[in-house]
Amino acid sequence: MESCVWRPECTPPCYCTPCPDLSGVQFASHAHARTLHNLLPVDRTVCAPSSLACLRTRCTMVHLQRIEVSQADALSRLARTAYEAQWRGIDPDESVDRALTEELSPKQCALDLADPRNHFIFVYEHDPASDASVEPIGYAKLVNDPPEVPPEVPRSAGQPTARVHRMYFLPHLKGRGYGKILLRECLRIAKEEWRVAHAWLGVYPKNERAKALYTSFGFTKVGTIDYHGDTDNLMWLEL
């Protein structure tokens, strides 16, 4: 078991990260599983935690929330922090500075959030509904049927696609499995809500962690794509 998914009826959805030391432990009963709001792992086997106390104390709860236009400043702060940590020292300084002041500015974030094609998601380690001071730790940008699709993306003529345009986390929180949770939610939205058949993205060729994540979901490299003057791998997935 790699991760568990917590799906209560309310929103936003809530998830827990892996508990490797408890893998394979079964719930005491189906009623117990229902008590935990049908907590299921990716492979649909009964999840590992054997008690609610374990779930609370030994797993980190992850909350996902759609970002609203009113949260543009918070998105800009997180996006600039994560972007600079990721690319400063790799990309030319002028390229990083331009992204920070233009593409990720509060004004541009507000415009992006207002675009009906875009769906932005915040990731929290604690429930923002119960504590307004909680800050997001990561985010994703998903685009429904982007107007420009690389010709290498396999699809029928005119068939809509979804682009996973950005997925970033604060640097000290990488490697905790949050990316897998966030990507899974992006693909769920694309398939179940938007009803698109294909998803695609660009990834830095030397970002081995990100490439491994996308490959684990079934993405395959179908070409390259220009991004801020760099050549990224173009990866595609049939949903």
C-alpha cells in the first residue's frame, strides 16, 4: 500500500499520507471502516490504520482546497517561494526574476484564478476551515482544454485535453508523498468532472523525482516542449 485516500461527503477532500510501519494491518470490521468515512487506499484494499487514534497521531492529514480569486495574494506568496527554491541556481537569474515579478505576481495570479479554464488547488497539512491562520504548503494549476496543445500529444482532432501546468511544494516538504495525492486529484478532476480523455505536462529533464512520479501514474514521454527558453520533456497520459 502506497497511500490512503479519505473521502468524506463534505469538501474539501481530505487525505492521509503513508504509514509504512502499519502496512497490511486490517480494520477490525467493515463497520470500523465505515466509521472512518470509507478510508481506502489506491489499490482498493482495506487501509492500514487500525484505529482512529492511529490515523490522527501517526499520519499527517492533508487537506485540498480549490483556490479562489480572493486568495490570489496567498497563491502568489507560495508560488514565488516554491519557484525560487526550485529554480534559483538552475535557471538564469533574469529568467527566475521575471517569473517571480510577472508570471507569479499577485495581479497575474488573480487573472489566472479568474480564468474559467483554470483550476488551482491548495494543499494544507492542517484543516484551514478550523484554523484561518493555516498556510498552504503546496499547490497545483490544472488547465481544462488549453488553446495550445503540442502536436505530439496523441488525440483525435479537436478532442479536449487537460494540462497539469504547475505542481509545487515548499522545499522542506518534498518527498512526503504529497505530490502523489495532489496529482491524483488533478487527474480525477480531469477525468470525472471535465470528461477529458488525455492529460499532458512538461517536466524538467533532470527532475528525476518528478519524472518518477509521473511515470508511476502511467505518463509517457512523447516529445519535448519549450518552457521559458528551456526544453522540457513532454509527457502524456490517456485517462
